[in-house]
Amino acid sequence: MRCPRCLLWLPASSLRGQSGKLLAGSRALLRSPSSSQFDAQYQVWRHFRSSPACPNNRPEPARFVNEDYKKMGKSLVTHDDLFEQMARESKTKATFNQVIEVFIKKDTRRRGHVEFIYAALKKMPEFGVAKDITVYNKILDVFPKEVFVPRNFIQRMFNHYPRQQECGVQLLEQMENYGVMPNIETKVLLVQIFGEKGHPVRKYQRIMYWFPKFKQINPFPVPEQLPEDPVDLARLSLTRIAGDLDAKVTVYQLPCTDVTESGEEILLPHIVGIQSPNQMELLAEHNPNKPVFVEGPFPLWLRKTCVHYYVLRADPTPPEEKVEEPYDPERCLDYPLQLDLDLDRDFGDDESFDVEDLDEGPVFAMCMTSQGDQTTLNQWISGLQENNPILGQVPTLFRLDSGPRELRGAAGAEPGQVQQAGPENPDPGEDAEVVEEDEPRRSHGMKQ
């Protein structure tokens, strides 16, 4: 006895192997009103039938998802390339803001915003916006709003969305490194993005607590914009080094161009010196039989600008020649320089200290110049003789290191590179005299 239910258990191959009459009869039976529900099931089952023995079905080659990604990756543009393409002509603040607006309008969901923010933070010094608070707020605005806000205490405890929060903290740390003070707009953006209990908001609170305390703590602050004139920059640098309000800055020579007898133009460097009245007294008391030395250059950093200075000094006084002068008790009445107190001391009291006292000798004057050769420094010593006539009697020795210009001009070899013997550099013979110098990096000169 056959019924429509038995057809469900027939294999697909057997149904295809029957004659057309049997298949037509079974379809007519399935179209009966009583089997309308089964007709739909049969239609669904008919779509899934397949046979490996069917010669008409040929296997299609498999397509991997990675191949599509490889094709798409060739057309993608990294965020660093985006900054470079937009800033081909000039790297300004307007161009930097334009790149941010292009990224915001490209995708409403801001996919890849973390990578873009890291790339923007790296490119900020190149565009000159590393100290602009408005640009930092514009970068913060790239984050999607109210997506990374923790909903309960468990999410806050387990650092909800750690990658995005680390990116926000990194942005605030760069602001801290460049000395940029956040404003109220920064706080509103951080609360909208990470919530009031997020790590970036806590970093913002720490910055707002410590920055006002350390902002005015330096009694000798360096100006934000250093003077571009080399003479004014040297005047500022020497005033900071001297640390004496009575020190006088003297400009011995301004930068100018001179024409020699042969018609050649020579650029004369600037020479700026400083000397205090106490240094003039020490130089006047100096023994004329002992020489003084001109040493340098010594580096001095003012923010990101490095300048070099030279000093006029003497050797330290031997211990047997030191004379302790009695102090004047009326020199300072509020804070006496010496106290004679007869206090009972225990045998366990140790009055000695483990501090190494080094005497480097007195410094008589300092100067700055753009060319640290002996000829230029001779002009400085000649200018000092007007107020210090003893320099005409004291021998002057020059102990100069290779200056910064000499290091830049060395195009032959890198610092520390040893030239090997060859056709161009022949090896000296065994009988050649070897000259040993105590200070090979210094050039010695003498001026009487």
C-alpha cells in the first residue's frame, strides 16, 4: 500500500531513476487537497537534492576570503599616507584639520579611529600643532560618542574597551609632555566618550591637579619663543649662566660682512661677553706668572635650541697657597656667616662628611660667538683688556675642542671611524716617530 508519506523516505536517485509516468503519478498524488502541506515540504526537500553521480554538476573552484582581502588591501590607503597626500604643498594647521574632517566624513561609524588617532599624534610635530589645545580637542572628537561608556561597576572594574581608553590616555600624555593645559571642552569630550569613571577622565583630573602647581615653580623660566637674533640669544643665555645681577653683558662685535684687500667678502661673527665685578676683582688679584686658559665650547640647551659658550679661567689654587680671609661680621646681620657655639658633643658625633670637595679654579669671564676659532677668541681677550689691564701681563693659553661647525664640516669619515692603510692612506714605516698627546682633541695656543 502506497501513500504520500512513503515518498519522503525514497532516495533521490531512485526517484530520478523511475519512469516519467511514475513521477507524474506521484506528483498528481501530491497535488491532492489533503496533501497541500506536504507539497510545500516536498518543494523544500527538492531544492536540497544532489547526487555525486550526476555528470552535469561540476565542482566549482573554491574562493577564499583572504584573496578578496588581498585585492582590497592594494586599494587601501594608510593614515600616514593620507596625511602626506593632503600636505604635499604645505604642512599647516589648516591642512591638519582638513585631514581630520576628511576622516570623520568618510565613515559615520568611524571605523579605524584608533589607528587614525595614533597616526595624527605622530604627525602633529611635523605640522607645528603639537602645542595647540584646539587641535587636541578636534582629535578627541574623532572618537564615537557614548559607545565606550561603562554601564555598571563590573565594566568599570575590568577596564571597559581597553584599547580605546589606552589611546585616550596616550593623547593626554602627549599633551602633558608638551606642556599643554586641558580646558573645559577637553573634559566634556572625555566624559561623553569614556564616562565619568574612565581612565582618561582620571588622567585629566591628575593633570589639572599638578599642572597649576608646577606651572610657576621655576624662578628662572625660559621664554616660549626664543629670540631669533643671535646677539639677543647670546645675551639671554649668558645672563642665565652668570646668575649674578651685577654682571654686565658687553657686545664686542656684531655680525657683519667685511671686504678684504683682494675683494673677497668675509663674514665676521658676533662676539658677546659677560663679566661681573667679583670676577674682575679675582682677575686683578691673579698671579701674573701663572697663565689663564680659554676653554670650550660647552653646550647649553634652551628648550630645543643648543648654543655654545667659552670661559676664561685659571687653574685651582694649591692648598699650601690658600689664604683664608677673615669674614666681615657686619656684612650680614640677619644671617651671620659664622657661629661660635660651645656645645657639648658626644664621642659618637662624626663631624666629617663624605662629600668630595673639588676646586675647579676661578672663572673670570664668559663669551659666546658663532665661530670658536683662536682668532675670534683673541678679539674677545683684547676687548677684556680694556677693563682688565692685567691680561696684558698674563700669558693666555687656548684649550679648544672641535666646535660644532668643525664636526659638520668633517665629510671624510664618521666620528670614531679609523682609516685603514691603503693606496690613498699609506701605512707609515716602522721607523716613523709616534707622537703622543695628553689631550689629542685640543689645540694649544699661547698669547703673550
